[in-house]
Amino acid sequence: MKIKLLFFGIATDLVGENSIFYELKSAASLLNLKKELMLNYPKLKNIKDFAIAVNEEYAEDDLVLKENDVVAIIPPVSGG
């Protein structure tokens, strides 16, 4: 199952890409995807917490992904 991952902010620097197509072996929840991403992109562990949006809507860890979903990884934003 293919999904598209979009990375924003510091996540882009940590992964080295701003978007990639990602292959999942089967239907997976966002929590499963997060665990997989931490294994494949260990630098993401430097971000303590990040929001995830699926198809432009914020989503919770129990959401089950579907073919062709667009998943955005959004790190915390600070500024002043």
C-alpha cells in the first residue's frame, strides 16, 4: 500500500526530503507508521512530539491509513 509523506520544518532537514512515496506492507494505524518512521529515519527521534495530518486533517494515532493517503509530519513550531 502506497502513501505519500510530506515533511515540514525541521522534519525536512532530519529526513533529507520534503516529500516521499512510502510503501506500507498492509493497512496500518498512524501509531504503526510513527514506529516505522522512527526505525527508518532515526533522526526523527530528535523531535519530541509532532502532529500528523492525513489528507489535510489532523489525525489521531488510531486512524487506519488507506491507499494513496497523504500524510503530513508537522513538528512543533516556535517563534517570537
